[in-house]
Amino acid sequence: LEIVGEELSANTNHNHLVVESVEQALQFAQKVGFPEHGLVVMFDELPNDKTEVIKGITSEEKLIEAVNFVLKNSPTGKAHLETDMRAMHNPTRMKNIEKATRDLLRKINSCCPECSMPGFAITSRIRGLPCALCYMPTSLTRAVIYQCQKCGFTQEELFPHGSEYAEPVNCNYCNP
């Protein structure tokens, strides 16, 4: 039995910049939410080995030290900075992982009405929620299909978002 929790989000703080001074590095850091969001300093965007990467920078002192070290030892005189995307140094990513965990728990607690196996989850969505003005089908979800991994039982749920009609702004006929 495999139950997967997921959160699809465009909310991220992934960013990078090549700098030639500590001042530029500090400006970049401020822009990306440092020190709550950690930084990585590298000699190059594609480092040759791990020794060319300084990770987990979460204080101004360590940032200045790392940038100065790379600027002094880099053949180009530049340092590559980027946000540390490891969850332990990235509150934005942590929030998305929390949402994925909540989704996983919701799926674990959703049991099949036929065989009681956990993981009774949505496997497909049916588009076509009708427009409230013209009643033409829209691209919004009209129904979802739940399916059990063990016994294959399926169940359709109409209007999963609680509305039987879509706003006309979502209609290709009323709002082309």
C-alpha cells in the first residue's frame, strides 16, 4: 500500500545572484528573506566538488565571512549566492511540506467504504462545472473520482468545492 501526500505550489523563494562585493551579497540577502531563509555561497554556479560550496548560512557574520572567502579565492573574483532550498533553512519550503503532510494524514484517515483500507483518495477530476450565467461547461472541476488501491472500488463526488456553478469570469463563453 502506498499513500502519498502532496502539495503543488508555485510559492517559493528560490533565487540566485553572482556578486562582486559583500554589499551586493547583503542586498541580495535582504531581498530573499535572510536570515530566516538560509543562503549558500559558491565559487561557481556549477561547483566542481563539495569543498566549493558553503551551505546553511543563517547569520550576517557567516555570510560576510563566506562571501569574503569566496571573493578572495575565486579565479573570477566573483561569488555565486543562492537561497538554501533545504527545508531546515527554508521556511517557505517548510510550509509546503507541512501542507503535504496534512494531505498525507487526510488520505491515511480516508478509508474505502467497501473494504476499509486507508488511502481512499481522489484519482481523477472531471471538468465541466457549469457557468452560473449561461450554464455552459467550464474548465473548472464538476466532480472528483475516489478510488481504492486495494479493491478498486470507485466513488464519484459532485461539486467537491461546494459550488454547483462557476462564476461567469471562469466561463470561456461569457468571458472569452
